[in-house]
Amino acid sequence: MKYTTLPNTDIKVSKICLGTMTWGNQNTEAEAHEQMDYALEKGVNFFDAAELYPVPANAQTYGHTEKIIGSWFQKTGNREKVVLASKIAGGGDYTAHIRTGGFIKKNIADAIENSLKRLQTEYIDLYQLHWPSRGVNCFGVRDYPYKTSTKEAENHLEIIETLHDFIKQGKIRQFGLSNETPWGTMKYVQTAEQHNLPRPVTIQNSYSLIHRGYEIGLSEVSMRENVGLLAYSPLAQGVLSGKYLDGNLPEGARGTLFPRFIARYRNEGSEKAVALYLEIAKKHGLTLSELSLAFINQLPFVTSNIIGATKMDQLKENINSIYIDLSEEILEEINAVHVLIPNPAP
């Protein structure tokens, strides 16, 4: 395994992060425990969760993923071996079953305290804001939704001050952002610096070969401000495994069970790009998954690459991507496709 640290900290994390959003829905508790056992054995010490998980989110399964992680900690005693990340859910109809009111002090406190109980731990290493309260272009929205976005931005100072209180209590160690924009990220950084408060150390955004929008603005913020990217959906919900090409819908696959979650990754441009990336992978003796993940692993602004799997063979393939070094020839071929079909899946 390869390791780095969360920016501006001494917290050592694996370059591969274990995603957990299928646990409690597509994966049973036993299967999730097996995944954690295997990942830790292979050197993956960084797990990412959220109070919202599993996805699709609903009131019946709310918090189940964190409970599964908590039961594994209790069973194995491995809490100190893991750098644990979780998130407070953003607002909107999708999370009305959790709470309303946005990132106010009361809601942040409620989210952290309940996550700690479910996770059966006294602290969370990295606590993240799952998505902004204001309207932003994420989750399949390509352009800034200026007609529907709120005029007022978030209460950045209150949010950071509240998180700082929990850092002082030892209940969280660092905080990060997710699904943020360059403006939002800089606003948190500047507010923190202005008031001598903790800065966000990471930003968890979607990034894949068919969605490289992070490079437009945010990659510079990451590198100049030292806010590391935690790349999620690096396989575009499985689309970049190639299994959905030619209209295929494999039995039990996420895109077959929950088609709306891969809809934003499937269009004519994406299909063409995925097919071309598959040709590159085959030419160089790689699977498409290996090519897709290895590309992200080598980017200078990436702190960790969040993989997810429902089957053990997928998990093994994804973790093994850390041992693949792409040649300049392969990188040039990848970028040639990107020039031809840039960011087809927002």
C-alpha cells in the first residue's frame, strides 16, 4: 500500500480509501465485515462513511452503515488501526427523514453525537459536510444553477466554530468538505484563517475519467491551499468497469438495481469515451477498472481514492490498482480521449 497524510496534519492515510455506502443495503453486515477485514489486511487504513448511508437513502436504513462499522470495531478492537471519516447530511427533500434546518450548531451537534453512538467510538478522525446547503452544480448538474441557487451562502463562521468546539472536545480531529466548489472551498479556508480557526483539510468530490471537472478550478485550490481531494465514484458507479457497455445491465449490479444513480454517467458521450478507454486498457494488459483507478492514484492533488465494491473480487481488483504505474504513453492516450470527449458525465 502507499500512504500519505491528511494535509496539514500528521494523520497517516492509505492512498486507497474504503467506501462504505452499500453496506446495509446491497451488502450484509457479514459481507461488510469481510471487506473491512480484507482491506485492513492489505494496508487500507482509511474508511469513509456518512450518516446518510446506505444509498439509496431512506428512513428505514438511515444510519445502518455506521452501525455496521461500529459492530466491526466492537468485534475486532481495530478502532485504533483505522482513520475513520464520516459526514453530516446536507439539506433538501432527499434528507428530510434525517433533519431540516441546514448546518446550524444544533444540527451539527446532533449529527456528530449520533454518529459516534452508531460507530461505537469516542472520536471521528475526519468529519465532513456532505454537500452545501446552497445550490451548486453537483450530482449530475453540469452548470451553476444560478436561477435556483440561494442568494445567501452558508453560515461559514458558525459552522467552523461549531466544528472547532468538537475538535477541542476530542470528538472529531479534523474537518473536510464534500461536493464543494472553488468559491465554497476558498470561503471556508479564508474564514478559518481570518478567525484563527481550523481549516478544512480535504474535499470529497466526484472524480473519474469521464468526470474530470475537478481540474477546472478546484485542482489549483487543492494544490495551492493544501486541501486534498478524496475522489469518490472513481469508477463512475461502475460504468468505468465497462460492464454496462452495449446496453448491458448485469444482474445484481448497482446500475441495474438503482438505475437513477448511474444515469448521469450514461449518455452517448460517456459510452463512446468508456469504449475508448477500454481499448487503451486492453492494449496495455489492464482491466478498465485498473486503468481508471490507477489514473486517479497518481494525480498530485489526490490525497486518497475512495473505492467501493459489493463483491470481494471487485474489492481485490480495486485495491490492487495502487500497484499499477501508468506509463507516459498510457497517460498520453488517456488525455487524447479526454481532449476528444471532455467530461461527458457531470
